[in-house]
Amino acid sequence: MQRIESVQNAMEQAKQVSAAILGLPRPEPEVAWFWSDQFDVKLKIAGLSVDPDEIILRGSPSSDAFSVLHLRQGALICVETVNMTADFMASKKIIARGNKLSAAALLDTQIPLKALVV
Ligand SMILES: Cc1cc2nc3c(=O)[nH]c(=O)nc-3n(C[C@H](O)[C@H](O)[C@H](O)COP(=O)(O)OP(=O)(O)OC[C@H]3O[C@@H](n4cnc5c(N)ncnc54)[C@H](O)[C@@H]3O)c2cc1C
């Protein structure tokens, strides 16, 4: 059990609870996500970094856009993106599918993460 303090999680819980109350089919659960704008930095996080065994830096923190990918047993479980909305959007789908990924492909910024969504 984990308490997640974010607007998106509050909305997701409302969808799940209202479907249960009305006896409707459960909506497909959404991957937990969070965003915050800090001056010119757009921070977006998807998934939960629980027991990652590999952390991959995609891009460079010295640039104004990079992502940090958290993997467990070869599967992406969490991404933290800084001014990298495309990585965030693709990662959300990759996390939901739970497929295994090659670290080399994740490190290669020439390969868009959306190309790894299967
Ligand atoms: C300083 C701060 C910054 C945050 N920044 C972010 C952020 O950048 N991004 C993000 O995703 N999340 C952020 N959060 C978290 C986010 O605001 C909460 O997770 C979210 O608002 C929870 O939604 P909720 O509907 O469960 O509760 P709330 O938004 O707290 O709504 C509960 C409502 O119920 C009302 N209420 C309470 N008791 C009663 C009662 N007895 N009778 C009638 N009405 C009652 C309250 O007045 C309130 O309007 C932040 C929170 C704080 C405090």
C-alpha cells in the first residue's frame, strides 16, 4: 500500500471508485504520473521507483533536457524527465506494457523512446 499525493492520482482514484459504486467495469488503471513546472523546467514523472536495479541517464543534465530511467529486471518501472515530454509520453506506455528493454537502446538518444513501445 502506498500513498501518492498528486492531482492525477486523486482523479484516477475517483474514476475507479465511481465505477465500483455504479457497478460499471473497472477503467484500465493508469500508470501513476506527476508533473510540475519549476520556472523554465518541465518535470514529468511516470511510474514508481520501487526497488530499481538499474538507473539509466538518457541525455545530459548539463543540457536543459534529459531523462532518468529506472529499470527492474530489464523492465522500465519509472521515468523522471526534465523538458523531455516525448520521453515521458512513450515511457508511460512502456511502463504500462511491462516489456523488457535493452539498456543500449535506452541510452541512444538517436532512438526515440516511442520506437521502443511494442
Ligand atoms: C503545497 C502543495 C503542493 C502540491 N503540488 C502538487 C503538484 O505540483 N502536482 C500534483 O500533482 N499534486 C500536488 N499536490 C498534491 C495535490 O494537491 C493533492 O494530492 C490533491 O489535491 C488531492 O486531491 P483530493 O481531491 O484527494 O483532495 P483535496 O484536493 O484536498 O480536496 C479535498 C476537498 O474536500 C474538502 N473537504 C474536506 N473536509 C470536508 C468536509 N468535512 N466536508 C466537506 N468538504 C470537505 C476540502 O475543503 C477540499 O476542497 C500538492 C499539495 C500541496 C499541499
